[in-house]
Amino acid sequence: MAGGSFVLPKARPSGPPYFSRNQVANVLHQVAVLLELQGANVFRVRSYQNASRMLGALTEDLGELVASGDIFNMKGIGKGLGSALTQALSEGRWPDDWVNLHTDTPPGLIEMLGIPGLGPKRIKLMADELGVDSVATLKEAALNNQIAPMKGFGAKSQQRMLDGIELLSRFRARRRLDIGLRYGEAFQRKIATLEGVHRATLAGSARRRKDTIGDLDVVVAVDEEDHEAVANAILNLPGIADVKGAGDSKISLILDTTIFDDSFTVGHIDANVLDAIGGDDYEQLEAGGTIDAQVRLVPP
């Protein structure tokens, strides 16, 4: 999960309800993670995790459940959480303790959540024992071999953190449009050939031809009964450096240069041309550059 995504959404002016079900589910997930970073009681953390999953899979209208008071009758929603959700959806205000969690948590700790494979428990442990409070101080501690001796970590974990930091630094930077399109079109072509896929379309910044692309959005038309098979097939495509999240309808990935066919090369581009158009970005294509990608499975 990327640390930069830990932001409480603003209330929409057309409410109530002032927030969507997905927004509420995501905020509950954020609260659970931030509580874990603080070392909160495991049962309290779990209650938010369970509520997030439950709302994420909810088929009923959350706004109507809140308006009718039926939210309090739902399994896993106690009086406190039900009141918090009622306040958010009916008044457009997140509970003060949720707001404080977001504002009081050091940004560096949230930043570290973006490192693949590194969760809040280990971040808190390293913060408490080593004073690690950012990606930069984590990298310094790892390079100084301070993490490996810690109980439950070891040399392999330490190296994975360094690898994750390198991966994070490469994928979080925005790409110029032409570079992003090379990744996007290669990924789109591979998805389009999968059995069960009606069509695959680039969306977001790539479709709008923005000057730069932060991440790729690919919309894939699939029959509902084929969602699971297609999602699994996408996860097994070459070129996936890491999986940040995966469900039947949405997949979040990091792509690397193995997404390109073996014949792909930029070596034929004249050095002067490379310099004029931004040689560093093109060199990254061959040197192991990455880009974030989101895949959404939708009805045909």
C-alpha cells in the first residue's frame, strides 16, 4: 500500500450520504493500519479490518442503512463504529479520533508503508528499537546492518527491505507520456490476448494523453463468470514486479521492463536524439524501470 494514499476524502457536496461505500471501506482500512502503527490493541485493529472487509463486499445501500439506523444491526458494527459511520455519512465529518490518527502519525512512517512487503507491525518495531522514522533512515539502518540482528528479521529480511526501497524509488516517480505508453500498450496487448477477455483499454492519464503518467489504468471487459480466471491469468503475465493488491474486479501491480517482448530495445535510437528527448527515461527502460498499474474488470 502506498503511503501517499493515506488521506481522508473530502465530503461530496451532494450528500447525504457524503461518502461512498468504497471511500468508507478504504478509510476503515487506513484507520486499522494507523492504529497498528501506534501499537493499538489487536482486537481494536481487527474490528476495523473486519468492518472494512464487510463494507467492501456490501451489496446493500450503505446510505440507506445509515439513514434507517439498520447499520447498528449489522454484524461487526458496534455502537461506537455505527455512530462514527452515521456521523460521516449523515454530516460529512470524519470522527475526530480518525482525523487525529492521520494528522498525528509521522509522514515518514506512512511513507514506509509503500515499501512492498513491509507492514505496520515491523515498521513500529524498527521505529521503537532503532528510531527509524522514514524510508531514508530505514535504508541507512539496513546498509549499516542494524536490522538483520533484530529478533524475527535476519539478513534476508534486511535485503528484501533494501530491494523494496529500490523498487519504491523507481515506481513512484511519474513517467513521461511516451515512456508510460510503452509500458501501457505492452501490458494492454498481453491482457487482450487472454481467454475470456472481450477487450482491454487504456484509461486515465494514458487515454487523456497527459504530459506525464503517474500510473497506468487498464479497463478490461470480462463476463462476470470469468472474473476469477482472468484475474489469475493477469497475475501470471510476465512483467509483474510486485502485486500490491488483488481481487476479483481490481488488481494493483508494479510492472517492470520484462513486460516488453524480448525483441524490445532502445539501442537503435541515436545518442543525440536520446539526449534531446530525455535519455535518462529511455535508459531506465533497459536498466529496470518500473511503473504502477491498476486493472479494473468490468462487464462487456
